[in-house]
Amino acid sequence: MDTVQVPPHLAEAPQQTRSRRFAPLEPVAANTRWLLGLGFFVLFALVWAIFTLGGLVSPTFLASPLTMAKEGWLLFTEYNFIHDIGMTVWRVLGGFILASVIAVPLGIAMGAYKGVEAFFEPFVSFCRYLPASAFIPLLILWAGIGEMQKILVIFIGSFFQVVLMVAVTVGSARRDLVEAAYTLGASDRGIIRRVLIPGAAPGIAETLRLVLGWAWTYVIVAELIGSSSGIGHMITDSQALLNTGQIIFGIIIIGLIGLVSDFAFKAINRRLFAWSSI
């Protein structure tokens, strides 16, 4: 039997052991992930302090971390900022829940029935590219400057995104599972109820988590006009007074609330759909 000759440069090359710590797609331990994430925030705050406290940036344009913290304390103790936070959370959740209740069933119908998708998809895709802020003048005419106008801005910004993403998730169901269900005697309605919806549920939950983050980006726009409360209202008043400390504090509060809601959504999804990661 002929033997395969190994080139000398390959035979003599020492075996290299690569580090698994930074290998592509290599998972990171939970403690390491927390430390790395916290480390970035610490580094960001340090650079921010160096530029502001060191006099490299004027306080008129960017307040220091210490000034921001003082202004934040004043907001809570003297200006009832907790009420503004509550109003903003109410508006985000109101618009997001209203959009989800209507968009999820429509997205499921579009994903399951190609005729429904052909009817709605062009219009939904068209509206998805329209900025929610462009509707504010019309919404003021239709709903006034009360709470409904602000909720509708968030609704418009969330609804069309949820519809299309849910439709894509449901429509990408495995055909072999559908055919197997038909073979076992399932009806058309049973296919949707027992195959499409359970299979798409983790993806739908992930879609809602992502769109909830987008809904938080619309709330400031919703609160810019005709609002007497909310984080966006506070930021607008602070901008008129050139109080960058309060502006930054309001932005950070929005980020923290969004981060907490994102972690809560992830925890709920992991508990409800633990089987999806198996």
C-alpha cells in the first residue's frame, strides 16, 4: 500500500494551540459578560469626566458627571421628576401595547395566508418608512394635544414594524412540520393554532422586545409638542435654559428604563420559551 508523504515543512511545524477565550462565536461566562459591560460604562464616564472636569469642553455645551448628578438630584427633590417618569412610561406602554394587540394578529394572518400578505404588505411596507414625527401635525388636528396624540405617535412608530416582523417570522415556518401536521389530520385552523403560532412564538416575543426599544425612541418626539409633563418635556425646558446637566440626566434615565425593560423582556422570554434554545 502506498504511503502518503507529508511535506517536511508541515511535518516539522509545531502544533499551535489557539486561545478559546476570544475565538469567534465562543460564549462568554455570565460574570465576565457583566464585568465587560460594566467596564465600558466606567470607561465612558471616565472619558466624560476627563473632557469636562479637565476644561477641554465648555460646561455650556456639556455638563460634567458631577453637575449632571446634582441636577438629577434637584429634579427629584424639587421638580417632581418621578411624575414625569411615570407619564413617559405610561405613554410608551400605552402606545406599544395598543400597537402589539392589533399588529400581532395581523402579522400572523399575513404570515399564514399569502393572499392576506399580498393585500396588506405593500401598504404596510410603505408606511414602515414614514417617520412617526411626520404625523404629529395631523395627530394634533385629529386628537388634540392630549395624551391620545402622544400615544398615537408611539403606536404609528411601532405598529408597522411589528406587523412585518411577525409576518416574516410566521411565514418562515418549516414546511415539513406543516406537511406532517396535515398528514396527521390537522385542519387549516389547526395548522395555525398548533404549528405556526407555537413555532413562531419565541420569534414574536423577540420582535416585541426589539420594537419596545424603538418605541422609547419615539417618546421624546411625542412629548416635544403640547406636553406639560414627561421626560421629553423636561428635556425641552432644560434646552431652553441651556441646562445640559438636566438634559443628559433625562437621556440617561430613558436609557436606564429601556435597559431594565429589555432585561425583563429577556428574562420573561427565557422562562416562557426555554425550549427554543435546546
